[in-house]
Amino acid sequence: MYEGIIQDLIDELGRLPGIGPKSAQRITFHIVQSERVDVNRLVEVLRLVKEKVKFCSQCFNVAEEEECKICRDPRRDPSVICVVEESKDVVAIEKTREFRGKYHVLGGAISPIDGVGPDQLKIRELLTRLADERITEVIIATDPNLEGEATATYLARTMKPLGIKVSRLASGLPVGGDLEYADEVTLGRAFEGRRAIDL
Ligand SMILES: [Zn+2]
């Protein structure tokens, strides 16, 4: 335990995902020893991210304008939508260069233990898009773990009556993991090998 402000910073950093007490302490002392100009840059970018970044009104990806960069891009195929859990999954899929359609970011996955049901995700908004836009295929790219599979099954059931082609990324992705941890080649292959969901 340290004196006042130092301990406050360790506590704040320790609240961030993936940062344990030791990392929080290491980052705190790094900041204490850093140049003031470097720390100010960090403070400024933290302030700006809360001020400027919002969620795309169409797909709920992070955006600095009303719509995200992908939704605004006229070269993207509007007839195919790839459904992912988080914005970081959009980045992972973009890196593969296998997909030229648009996205829909759910904001998580169905997880009864964590109190996350379909209503907490952007599923209603997805169904609205399917009703309004000319969409012929939906590719479900939720994480290859329990919650991701449950979400994929729920979505496939919900969309079945709409007569839209619904597919799921091929197996070969590391089971139990996050989509973002798959390397680009594996993820690219999973895209090519996507298959219809059997219900
Ligand atoms: Zn968007």
C-alpha cells in the first residue's frame, strides 16, 4: 500500500480489464517516471475517446461520426452482413481481407450467468436491419466458445422464418477462445469454409 495519489492510480488501473495488481503498480511507476508531455498526451487521448467516440447508428461498431467507416464505404456489399460480438472482432476480420460486406456488432454474447440475454444485445436492431435492407446472407461470427455458440444458435433460430441464408464460420478456430486470438490465415479460412447452420 502506497500513499494517497499513487495508491489511487494503482486502484484505478487495477479496475481495467486484464490488468492485475502487479501490472497496475508497474504502470503507475512508469507514469510517475514519465515526462509530463507524454502523460499529458495520454490524458488528452483518454478525454477525447470519451468525447468523440460513439457507436455507429447502423451497425454499432465504434465510430467518430453518425456512421462508422465501413457503413459509409460505398464499395462494401450491403447484401451480406457479418454478425460479431465486439468491435475488436470487426478489426480481426478486416485483417483477413476475406470479407467485403457489412457488419453488425451485438455488444456481447448471450450469457445467463452474467445476466446477458437477447434483450441486452443489439439483436432487435439486427432484425430491423434485416427487414429494412436488402440483405441476402448473414454470417454469424460470434466467438467459438459456449456463449458464442449459444448466441449463434439463438440468432439462427430467430432468423430462420425470414428466409435469409444464415451461415456460421467453419470450425478450425481455437475452441473456447476469442475470435481476435485466431491468426489471420485461420480466420480467413474459417470465412471461406463457412457453412449453413443446421437446426
Ligand atoms: Zn457501421
